[in-house]
Amino acid sequence: MGSNGNGGLSPIRRHYNFCAGPAALPAAVLERARDELLDYQGRGLSVMEMSHRGEDFVAIAEQAEADLRELLAIPDNYRVLFTQGGASLQFAALPYNLLGAGGRANFLHTGIWGKKAISEARHLFGDVHVAASSEENGHSAVPRQEDTVLSADAAYLHYTANETIGGLEFDYIPGSEGGGPRRPDGSEVPLVCDMSSSLLSGPLDVSRFGVIYAGAQKNIGPAGLVVVIVRDDLLDQARSDMPTLFGYKALAEAGSMVNTPATYSWYLAGLVFDWLKSDIGGLAAMDAINTRKAARLYAAIDGSGLYANPITLRNRSRMNVPFVLADPRLDRPFLDEAEAAGLLNLKGHRSVGGMRASLYNAVPEAAVEALIDFMADFEKRRG
Ligand SMILES: *Cc1c(COP(=O)(O)O)cnc(C)c1O
């Protein structure tokens, strides 16, 4: 299987992990974390045991932010927050932070995560406006830009760039040419995006967005950390009844240390950013690898008589590839045999069934090749 990450010490065998999240981490990152686990750079203690306000951790935190800024070419008028509570907590934090002047949250509804964001905003603040939805086509294609109609009182437009469960990914950034989405009267509103399962999968024009957020456990690092990238001018739009820890402004002013941050997850995210820069060569290189991986797997699915994926070609997710077997009675043997072959976590989300192979940055091309070989062999024997 892949790089065994044991430094020749013990018989560690790392399998290929296609988990949707918490997801695979690069073996090189885990090896470095292992090497630094007990004694971080001669300090005689672990990063886990350091004060978050001490010089060493502050340096780790600042380097992580600097590397993320460099990878995504984040403009200076954006703040980067390293916060907690999962992406799901942002479903609540966003309306609190952005509805201070009234108005309604607007949404594009393209699947289960987007729906959860809608439900939370509705639960907290009553009315929301769904500006477009792909519900009618079973979330097999994202709404067309021209079918998106914001409300006159829209405060912002929220969407999910990649629906992790359905495997549906936007092939465009919603909004007007060179600007944000517009209300019917032509005025612009900030674009807000849940990029939990696609941030860092390739280059991104951050300047198109008001807020970008992502839970770390897909493409950034271990669970327990959320990255929020927010444009400066949106820090003063919050409701006054907001819980302190939700506040982007408070987090920005405190360097994300309003309270104790998820220090070890932050450190590991920093190692992942460094890996992307140094080992991969940046996000353009990562983008090319991800495109290759996904294209190979979709070609194998489309070329088979046993496997199928229902998503419109241009909206097929590069990160999460769901597929079904023509005979669902083969699901169990497929999963059992895959696991025996060292191909882990291919079971689809409990709400949709079937299979799902998540191909995040840390899943090597060799893993995809091994999966394709296994699928072809399984089809020959059982299909
Ligand atoms: C995983 C995921 C979430 C939820 O993340 P939590 O950290 O579990 O709250 C939200 N949105 C998307 C797109 C996801 O992939």
C-alpha cells in the first residue's frame, strides 16, 4: 500500500483511505508530526502541551496563516480566522455576523449541506430566501446562474461549492462579471461559501467572496478546526445579540485566540500547508493532480456495466465521487472485498447509500489506480 510512514521502525501498514471526513492526511505530514510529537524542535515538549500564547505556538500559528495566504493568494483586505465548532457552527455564526443591518439570508440549495445551512438560518432568524435550487433535478446539476433570483432584501448569498454527500460541484462562482451576486435592483451582496470539501483542491479567486469557510477535516487537517476567510468590511455587520465566540471581529482582533484555540489541529494544518507548498508545488500543481485522479475514476465508472454516477458531467465533484452498483446486493461484498484489499471507507453516506470515494488532496494517485483495478476485477468476477 501507500507510503507506510513507519521510518523502518515497526511494521506499520497504511491502507488507502477514501473517507469523506475526517479524511486521509499526507503520510509526510504524519511522519513529521510523529517526529516532533514528544519534543518539538528541541523545546522538550509537544505542541499539544504548549501555551497558545507562548512564543513558539504563536510562531507556528503565524506561519500557518502566512502559508495559507501564499497558497491561495489571499488579498490583504481579508482576515483569516482559525476557529472551532465545525463547519456546522458557521451555519449559525454567519447569519449572526452578517444580518446586523437586517435583511434576509439568501441561499442556493444544492444538497444536504446547503440544506442544513438553510435550516439553521431559518431556525434562528425565521425567514430565509432560496434564490435557486437543484431539488427538482434531484441535485444532479447545479442551478444555472440565470435562474438565480435574489430577494430585494438579500443580505448575502450562501452556497456550497462542493456538496460532499451528493458529489455535486459548482463549475462557476455565482455572481456578476467581476463582482458579487446582485439583488433585483442591481445592488451587490457579499457571496458566502461553504468550501469544507473543496478549499485547497486548486487555485481560487478569493476576491470574489465575502466569506469563505471550511471545516478542516476534509482537505486541511484534523477535525477540531475551521478556517474562515472574511473580507474586512464585513466585520462590522454583526447583530449585537451574537455569542462572543461566534464573532468574526472579535476573533480577528484576538488573532483567533478569544479563548484557547484547537492548537494541535492548527499546527497540523500548518504542516499540510507546508506540504502543499514544498512537496506538491502549490495549488496549480495540486489542481492538475486532482483533475487527473477524478477523470480516471469517472472514466472507469462510465466505461463499466456495473457502476454508475448520476451527476451532470460539468458538475461532477473532483473530491467526492459517489457511485452505485447495478445490483445493490453486491454492495456488501464490494465493501468487504475492498476492505480486504486495503481500500477503506468506500461506503456512501448513510442518507444516500451506494458507494463514495473521496479523493482529497492527500489521497495519492496510486490509491485511485488501486481502486480502479479493484473495481474492474470485482466487475469481472461478480458483475
Ligand atoms: C463536512 C461538511 C460540513 C460539516 O462539517 P462539520 O465540521 O462536521 O460541522 C459542512 N459542509 C460541508 C460541505 C461538508 O463537507
